[in-house]
Amino acid sequence: MDLTELITLSRYYGANSDYVVAGGGNTSLKDGSILFIKGSGTPLSDITADGFVRMDRDKLARIWEKIYPENADDREAAVLADMMAAKMPGEEQKRPSVETLLHDMLPVTLVVHTHPALVNGLTCSVRGAEEGRNLFGEKALWIPEVNPGYTLSRVVKEAMDAQTRLSGRPAAIILLQNHGVFVGADTAEGIRDIYRYIMDTLGAKITRKPDFSGKTLQYGPSAEAAGILAELGGQAIFERNREIAALVEDAAAFYPVSSAFTPDHIVYSGSSPLFIDTGGRGDMPRFIREAWKNHLEKTGRPPKIVALQGVGVFGVGPSEKAVRLALELFADTIKVGVYAQAFGGPRFMAADKIDFINTWEVERYRSGISGVTNKEK
């Protein structure tokens, strides 16, 4: 099977930060009884044919006929085992995307799933469902927030079946609350047309774009704070621009970026940024260490993003790669928070959904191969 069209499409969206950051998203192509799906943790931006996993669609279809355990961890483990068993011969060393079942059930040749900040300004907003219906009507299917993996695939399948029974055809756009968007079509041009329609429609509704100008590498006590944070967390990189400067004025200003919008944000920049209210206090080293210790005791995890009031933001992690990914996803968080203002303001992931991602084996796997796992000290 010639995968040139799929590879070209994957690289097109994977290399565009308006659609994909930090290697997120996935793509697929159906060829009769075989599904070609992006391998877990494989970046779309430079993917080759070897980056896709060949799956037996008959075996995938049989997964829907099985009854799985009620316990979420046991259920996901059992589904993963069945999905791994559905790989075609020769694919034993690869791991398919966790969204394989969702890709396979959509009745189109090509599927492209991305997490555009502009789209997530809608899906991570207070009025997302209502605004989505107003903007896209029956062209889009809105899926309320749900844990990814088998649970998400099951919910989408049931919603898609219900819509098809009512309207006679499935939606070409699936908007996932606090997650992203799936687009399906039989041709690459069809995929591009639908994405252009989505982005143009949402672009016309946003009220403000984030202002990342005025970037500086040092500001006030940033060098001293970076040294302390590097001592605590491995490495630290400071960032400040006009948008960040406004966010770190105080805790209230920081609220729109104070939690996680999507699973990718949790994986790379963490679910609980640490905001340190300096409040004119003197002994900064002691105060930063105390805030870090309190955060560890409260969350059980070191922060990947630390905001120092009136100063700026620090990415913190075990390696430069991890730190830069944290800052990249934090910038995406800022974009989502700004775009969400057009749709009633930001809506973070629910606490139980955040807990699920923080402990999910799939995301631990993805973090591991991306080299972003945090060290606790």
C-alpha cells in the first residue's frame, strides 16, 4: 500500500503549530481490511511509512463485541491487550495510537485528529457545546468531556450511531470537549477543506489574539529564582513576554492558565502550575523552597511550570527538552485561555479526568518515549 498521501497529510498538520504541538495528534488510513494508524509517541511532523502500525480491522471490530471490566484501569489494560493482539504480522514491536478504535469506526478513508489552540478555545470554554451547535450545526458532533481511550471511543460510537439514525449520515467533524477535534474524509483535499472551514469559522469569532511580543530572557530576580528552581527540579528556563507579564500580576490574573485544558497539557506542562505570590517578602530562596515543598505535599508531583508574581514563568524539569516542551505547552495553554474568552471564558478539565490522565499507563508510556518524565526531589 502506498502511504504517500497519508504521510504528506500527516506532515502537513504535524509541522504546523496551529494544529499540533509537542508531537500530539494522530492520523489514519483505511485500505480494505487494514487500518494504518500512527504509532503512539511518533511525531507527525516527520513521520515515515514505518511510523504507522498496520491493524487487522476484523479483530478491531470484535473488540466492540466484548464485555470489559467495570474498573477503569482493568478495562483499559484489557482493551490495550486486545488492541495489541490486533496488529498485523510484522508489527509486533510497534504500539498503535490509543485512539485506534475511534479512527477505525469512522466510515471514511482518512482521519486526522489534532489539538488546535483555536479549536480548543471552543472545546475548553464555558459555552462550548452551545457555541459549537450555533457555529457548525449538524456538520459537527459534540462529545462531552470523557476519559480518552476505550471510554472515549465507546461514547463517540454511540453518539455517531444515534446521529446517523436521525440524519442519515455521520458528522465529518467531531469536537471533543477539553481535548481536540477529529476530521474525516475520503480524500486529502476533503480533509483540508474541512479544516479550513473549521479554522475560518472559529477565527471569525475570536475577540482577541494572545500577545507574545516583548520577550525577555531575564527580568528582576529571574536569574536567582531559576537557580533555586534548577536545584529543586533539575533544570529551569525563564520566560516572559507581554502576555505572561499580565498573567503573573497576581493569582487572580493567573487563573485562566492555572489548571489543565487537555490531556496533552497535563503530559507536557503538568496539571497544576505553581503560582508563587511573592507579596513583597524578602527571603526569596526560602520562600520558593517552601512553596515547592507545599506543592509537592499537595499534589504528589513536582510542578513543570512555576510562575513568580511580577516576574514571569519558569519551565522546570529533568532535561532541557522536558523544560522546553513544558513552556511550549504552557504557551498553548495561554492561547486556549485567550480564545476561550470569545465563548464564555475558560473551562478546565474536571478533577477526576485530570487524575485519570496523571495515572494512566498510556500517558506514562508517551511521556517516557518523549523524554519528559519529571524527577521528584
